[in-house]
Amino acid sequence: MSEITTDETPVVRMVNITKHFPGVLANDQVDLTLHRGEVLALLGENGAGKSTLMNMLVGLYQADSGEIYVKGELADINSPQDSMALGIGMIHQEFMLVGNMSVAENIVLGMKDLPFVPPMAEIREKITELSKRYGLQVYPDKIIQDLSVGEQQRVEILKLLYRGADILILDEPTAVLTPGEARDLNEILKKMLAEGKSAIFITHKMDEVMEFSHTVQVLRRGKSVSVCPTKSIKRVQDLANMMVGRDVLFSLERGPYNPGEVKVEVKDLLALPVGGGKPVLDNISFSIRGGEIFGIAGVAGNGQQQLTEAITGLLKVNGGTIYLNGKDMTNKTPLQIIKTGVSHIPADRGRMGVVGDMSVGDNLSMKKYRTVELSAHNIIKRGLVRKFADRLIELFTIKTPNQDTSVKFLSGGNIQKTILAREIDSCGGILVAVYPSRGLDVGATEAVRQNLIKQRDKGCAVLLVSEELEELLMVADKIAVMFEGRIMDIIDAKDAKTEELGMLMAGVERRDI
């Protein structure tokens, strides 16, 4: 990144920001300063207060105390409309786009100053000019659901630029991108900064912090504990240590690869979308042995989630077979599949992984309440449930005021830890893990990977779906790459190369690489 000058008035200054939630002090007198043309990387463990702080800057929350100044003026930000009027926009990790509408329609959707019949020709012309200016390469008439995830992210950026944003907040901006798309995003950011725009981005990828940002600010337990120039940080490990307050391992100990009998076998799996059309799973075949981690790489939306849902009984398939522990479990119910020893860490933790209004303790016991470990004669023993929950909370370092707290009040990362604790504890030989470290800080990610390897070394068959090539290369024994519902190739992890995997993720046949 080029140098920035800091002698002018900051474009954003947050002063003594404090925010409480029930039982949690999310932000404790936090200061934050962003200058024109600067990229500020905001780091911290799960639950450190990063998203809360940014949600106050964009008007989704209001601070209990403190002040926000934008371009030198005291700002009263009570809604996203207020923040956008000040030139502040946020790109969330989950894109806010309407799939069956065009790029142009999404970009102007909800704008209040448009006439009843919008001048679409002028709108398309302006979008085309902006896309050329910043190298965003998006066509205004394309339908959103026909775009790749990387292209959809460009639409989100264009939406903010079209509406005049010059202060961008990006939440995990490369979480769903291929390595090539991540490099493209970096180039787009550089062009925007050259025009004096500024950005704050939240990420857990240490290499991105070093490459993308000018300044690093670290939050820990709601407090700002460090602000420093990125160029002053010599090693990625130092950055990780700042986040978690301890040394973090960047390599993992694992037993020798000694696979046993086949525990998961998928043959010629076919799944068609409702209403027909292109298969979401197209002739998928592979097997996983006990003592093996089988990784699946691919940009989100290429059939990985449908594959795991078919294996766990959440999606009916139109053809092919699924054998689990030697039994044909094709199109069986989720409960039947759970009883064969399958645990499932789902991609959508909020909708499928937890019941938000239930306590942390009850969510942890969901897989065990039928067993003698927690019940007797069909009566749940609350004392046993409490001891069980306390053990998992301690073992998986779930940050919660207590086990009676509703799980919806936890940070996203701690909700993920709750799911991981429950599913790993109940695993009976097959673990299906879909993006298990998504949204987790570097310390929690380390713990997740260690737990996956422990399951593998115990003889479990682990199916790991991840967008993090580094994670797959570190943890998996074999890696399959999916693109548009097909498996492009299956590679031994020890022989895999990042660039080769990235090309396969983009749909390039191996013979053409």
C-alpha cells in the first residue's frame, strides 16, 4: 500500500464509544480514527466488539455513550440512511442482493430520489462508467443469480460507489473469493484509495492485513488494546499474538496418514433444482475412509452445501447412492442419519445450527438429551445437563456470561464454537464440517483445526468443506475441488498447490492448467 498523509482532519473519528448488551460490555470507551486514503484493518477475537463498533458507525446500533465525528463534524447516525448520507457504506459478509433482479436494478433498489419510472438507460451508462473506472467488470443487465460470488461482491462495491460512498466498511471481504479474486479486490481498493476514498475492513486473514492495510487496530474484550502502522509489524505471528494475547501455532501436529475402512461412499450423486434446470450435484462420486480428512474446495455456491445436505438427510437427491458405515442411507431422514453416527456442522449456523432463543446449555445438549448420559426413563436430568454444558463451555472456551444465556446473544464466533462443541462431542465416526472456521479468530481457528485432526487421528472419517485453501492444505489428506456441481479433480493434499487449486475453483480443467 502507498503512504498516506495524516496531517488533515480524519474522515472518521469515534471517541469513547461504549455499548452494552444483556450481560455483555461489547465496547468499552473505544477510540477509532480513519484518515483520507487509508485502509484500517480492524482485528480481534470473536466477541471482541469489532462488528458492534462498525454497526454503530453505519447506524444499525446506537452507542450508549461516546461521539462520532465524520469529516470533522459531530454526526448523529441513527440509521443506515444517515450513514449513507455521510458517505459511509458497509459491505456485509452475507451479500444484500436480490437474486432474480439485474445488476442495475439491485444497485438503485431503495434509492428515494429516483422517479417512479427510473431512467434505466442513464443508470446503466453510469454503472458501466464506474465499472470501467475501477476495473470492476460487471455488466448492468446481468441477473444476480447468474453471477459468481466474486462478481456479486463487485456489485456490492458498485452499489456503494453509485450512491456516493467514500468511506467503505468491508466485513471479511475475501471470505468467499478465490485467490485470484482476492488479488483483484486488492487492485480495486488501490484505485479507490488513489481517489481519496478510505476503508475499514474486518478480517481474520493475517496475510491480507499485511498486504492490504496501512494501519492495524486490535480490540480485545471490548477494549482497544493496540493501534500501529502495518509496516511496523515484522511477522504475521506477531499480529496473531496481538489479537489473542498468546503465541499461536501456524503448523499443527498430526499423526501419520493411516486410513482404515471406507465409512462414507458417494456414487453418481445427482440433484436437480426445484422446477428443473442445471443439476446442483452432477454425477458426484468419492469415498472417505476412517482416519482421513477429505477436503472440498470451491467458491461458495458451487454445490458444496447441497452435497453435505444430501449426506446428512437435509436434501433429497434424484439419483445415485450414499453409503454411511456400510449402509445405504440415500434419502433417509436426518434423525436416521444421526443415529448412524454422523455429526454435522452446518454452513448456516444461525438458521440450522442453533435455536437462538434457547440457552447455550440447551443448545449444547441437543444431540445427547435422548441418551443415558443426560436422561433416565425419558426424563431429562437438568443437573446432568448443567454439568455436561459446563464441561463443553470450558473445553471449547465458549465466551458466555453463563450457560443460561440465550445463544442469540453470543458473538457469531461463539455461536460457532457452541455448534462445534456439540457436534464434535457427539460424533460417532463420521463428521461433516461445513466452513467450520468461518468467522473465527486466529486462536479459535487453531482450536477448530486441532479438533478436526483429533477426530481424524481417532479414526473418524471427516468431510471438510472450506473456502480457505490454507486450511485445506494444512488439515486435509485429500482435496476435491467443486465447480458448478461437479468435482473437477481429487488431489492428494501433500501434492496440491494453491494456484492449481485456485484455477480448478474457477472452472479450469486440470489438463489446461
